[in-house]
Amino acid sequence: MGILSGNSKDEPLHYGEIFDLWQSSMTAKGCISAYRALQFHAGDKGLKKILSDLIDQAELEVSECDAILIHNGIASSPTMPARPEVKSEDIPIGARFSDPEIAAMIGADTAVGLAACSQAMGKAIREDIGALFAKYHMTKAATGLKILKMSKEKGWLIPPPLQIKRPELVEA
């Protein structure tokens, strides 16, 4: 039996896996802080629910990634300080993010998260690390679809140029 056989949780992490776990934890901690702030700006109940779900998912990712890092003797990234609560009506109009802006921001964040999870999955040689990022990928994909559907229903989505009329093909 070699060093990379048996229970994958007992195998050593390679530097790419360590970085991906650390970076995912740090990014999730930043998202928790940012999404909590965006909750204060949001007015739509559905948008607030998605932000709450994103915060819950980010907290899960932090706890799971940090647990693996700590188990392997690696310090995790620092946690952001808690934000004071504020009511959206107390945020000046010019400084307040609108619901369509928030939806676009979290949609873009989710898309970037999908790409990062795919890269981590492809880089992993420990099955448990690959499976962990696959789980995060599936959750982000489902959340991305919720954001897209909500943005379409609310009229917030700004589509790229659409090909309404297709050119006729000329046969030679």
C-alpha cells in the first residue's frame, strides 16, 4: 500500500488542495460579510431569502474547509468582523444598492464560485476533497438557477443581444 491508498482522509494534502481549501474558506468569509451587508440593502423578500441561503452555505463551507485545514495542521484565514445592523431606509438613496444590482452581484459571485469549484475538483487527488468541492459546485449551480429565475421573473435580468431572426442558410 502506498501513501495515496486507503482512506483518503488519511492521505496528505498537496499544496494545491491546501490552497484551494484556504482560499475557499477566505472567500466564503468575505461573502458572509458582504452578503450580510447586502441584506441590509435588499428590499425584496425573495432576494433576502437567497442572501440568507448564501450566508448559510458560506458558513458551512467555512466550517468544513477550516476543519480539514486545522486537522492537517494548517491555520485558516482570519474571520471578518461582524457588521452592525442597519435598516435599509437608513441607508442614503445614493449609497443603497438596488435589488437588481444585488441580484446581478450574487449571480456573478455564484458563477465565479462554480468555476473555482470545478478547478479545485480537477486539481484534487484526494477523493474527499474532490467530493467536497463537487458538493459545493452542485449547491452553487442550484442557487445560480434560483437567482436567474428570480431575476427573469422580476424583470431584473439584462440579457445580452439576442438573435431573434436567424439568417437564412443558402445552399450551394
